[in-house]
Amino acid sequence: MEIKENPDNYYETLRLMGVQKEKELNTLIREALNNDEWIKEASLQSNTTAKMVKQMQESMEALSALGNFPTKRDVANVAKMQVQLEEKIDQLEEKLSKMVKICKASKRKKSKDKKDKKKKHSKKESGKSESIDKLMHSLNEGMNQTHGKRK
Amino acid sequence: MEKENKSLDIKSIESRVALAREAINGPLPEMGVTKREAVWKKNKATLWYYPPAEKKYRIPVFIVYSLINKPVILDLSPESSMIASFVNEGFQVYLLDFGAPGFEDGDLSISGYVSDYIQKGVKKALRHSRAKEITVYGVCLGGTLAAMYAAIAEEPVKNLILSTPPIDFSHSPAFDEWSKAIREGNADFDEWLDVTQTLPGFVVNRGLNLVTSPIHFSSYLALLSRVEDPKYVDKWRRFNHWTRDHVPFTGAAMKQMMNDLVRKNKLVTGEIKINKKKASLKNIQANLLVIAAENDFLVPEKMIKPIMKLVSSRDKTYKLIKGGHTSFSNASMFPPYIAEWLPERSEPRS
């Protein structure tokens, strides 16, 4: 009988060991970097480099004016104008949708008023027919009475 | 009886390594597969609409994702898609994808993202869905933005869900000396940010790795150990691609994060302003669900929980769930803590 160990177990053990080692190494690195001196140095270096890069950018701007070529700032300005355009279209769309809402509401009100008017009119008509009915009824009664007397 | 087992020899190791290499370098499967349509575009941002097959709730869900990664994590594959799980439950879903900012967007601050993108996006979603109210769901830094928006919202936000949102910046997940230096004004990177305008994606990636895991190889060992499981490999590849695919971060947003949030903790003190309006968390009255993860090294519970005492919401729930920072984003099913909270607050259609 031959029993061979499953290699999956080796890989799983390797993974677990890797997780442990990774954790230890990362803690070490984080502790080393979490240092006041490093931070001050990084801040100082970033400011110094920023000044140099800014100077370089200004020089490129000056050169672009002479050489008549666009810089990244020019392209950015065009892109910003496009965003402004989009915002204006959005505003217009919003206004339009408000107007459509108002139009729909007034249309609904108008049709409601029309219906109300029709109702009132039909009420009036029904009132008239009612009074005619009453009149006819009393006329009939009167006729019946006079006919009865004659008989 | 003979047990049939593979032995650990050079050939088997080589074949495993070859499979792992293929998984790492091979063409990527398609991601973001849930059916969607763009309903609004502005600059690089897109508002996506995911229609449900059958609309079961009157209140749609508006998702705000982080500024650091791509929101494709919410729709990695049909088997692990948070968005698909909402859609399958019958929710109308809107996702605001901020896109990748460029040099020209350098002056786009956190406040700008809230007022010019989130607020306008919510308006568009309300109009598109014809709903009377909306649920805003913020994930990670998107949760911070969603909370800021809810504090100034004029729109009818009925429910606010915040998943692992950094709120209280007086606690730092790592590098406490760095945070202390920023707070005390001993470290200042504003000038550098003004010059570069945007932090490129790879810098954001390295920076985040530095906080969470400066050296990272355990995921490759995990791949090696399960390389013969095609389902695991497929998910691993998608997730691995997402973790490396960071988007640039605008200089103004980074400056505001460092100065207003880390240095002055203005979200907690209620001093942060958006369009000259104070975005005090006290203004939040929407039903609130806050989710934190037990093993979240990036945004620990200490940075999240204080929001519960800062809002005015009467209906508020806090959930501490097992898992890490991204566990909730690539869920394979409708998360149970959402299932027991959201549907009854979303006006089910009878």
C-alpha cells in the first residue's frame, strides 16, 4: 500500500507561511517608515522639487509663446471650457424639464376646468329638464282633475 | 488499498507555476457585465442606470463609489456582482462613476465632487426614475462623499447606506507619525500637489499599498495553491486586476483631504463647507445604515463608528461584519444585512 501526501497541503502550508512572513515584513517596513525624520525630509524634498518643477513649467510657458506651440495648460483650459459648456447644457436641460412640467400641469388644469364646466352645464341642463318634468306633471294633474269634473 | 494521490515532483511544480503564470499574464475576462445604460455624462464622469427585469421598489438606489479605485469591483462578474444582486432583487440602480481625472481636473476638490457631480447626479437619477425619494449608498471614500452630500442635500434622500466610510480622521489606520505631522503642520505637500495637479494612478496604488501592505506576495501563493480550481482562478484574476487598476487623484481633492479632513477633522467638527454651505453631519435625517468590517486595516471601526452620534437620523443602524475592506463590494449575493434593512424602507410595490 502506497500513500503519497497530497501536494495541495504543501502549497497551503507555503501560503500560510507566506502570509505570516508578509505580515512580519510589512510591520517592519511600516515601523521603519513611520518616523518623524522621514516625514520632515519628504516634506522638504517635495517642496524643493515643486519649486524646480514650477520654474521649469514657467520656462516652458515662455518658450511656448515664442515657439507658438500649446502647452499642457492650454489643453487643460480648452478641456475646462468644455466642462463649462456641459454645465450650461445641463442648466438648459433643467430649465426645459421645469418648463415641460409647468406646461403639463397647466394642460392638466385646463382639461380639468373643461370637465368641470361640462359637468356644470350638464347640471344646469338636468335642472331645466327637471323643472319641465315638474311643469308637465302638474299640467297633467290639472288636466286629469278638469276631465274628472266634466265626467 | 492504494490512495490515488498526486506526488510533489518537479514536473507537477512546473505545471502549476505555468498555470499560475498563464492566469497572471493571460487576456482578462470581461468585467462589468450587468446590463446598463448611460443616463448622464459630465467631464469624465458617467451616471449608469441598471434596470431591473421587474421593478419591485419605488425608491431607487444611487451608488457613490470611491475616488481611488474603479467601481468595476461592484460588478466583477455575473457570479460576484453587488450591482447585479440589487438589480435581481428588483431595485433600480444608478452608479456614479467619476472616471479618471486628468491634469485639467487638478482643481476639482472633494467639495466640487459633492456639489457638481453627486448632487447633480442624484437630481438626474430622480428625474430619470420619476421617483419621489432616493437611497444613497456610499462605498469607502464614496461613503465619506455620500455623508457630506446627505448633509447638504436639498433632494429627498430617504435612506443613506455607508459601507466602510472614513469619517473620523483623528484615528489613523497606520503611519500615525505621518498623520501627526500633517495635523501639526510639520508636513505639507500642497506646493507639490499644485505643481503636479493630479497624482497618477500608479502613485495612488503605491501609496495605498504602503498603508495596507508594502510588500505583497501572499495572494500569488494563494493562486499557486488553488490554481487548479478554475472558479477561484477566474475570480482571482478579476480581483487582482482591480487592485492594481487605480485612478488618478486630483491635487485639490488630496489637499482638501489632508487639510480639512486629516489636519482639522472638519467632517466631525461640522466645519466643512460645500458651496458656502456648512456640511454638518447633524443635518442628516435620512434613515441610516453604517457598515464596518472587522478586519479592515484601511478604514478601521474607530474611523467609522463616531458618525452614529453625529447624525440626527432617528432610524439608524450600525453593523460590524466579518470580513475585510472589500468583502462587501464583490459579494456574490444580496448581502443579508442589506436584505433585512433596505427593502422595507424602499416602498415595495404591492
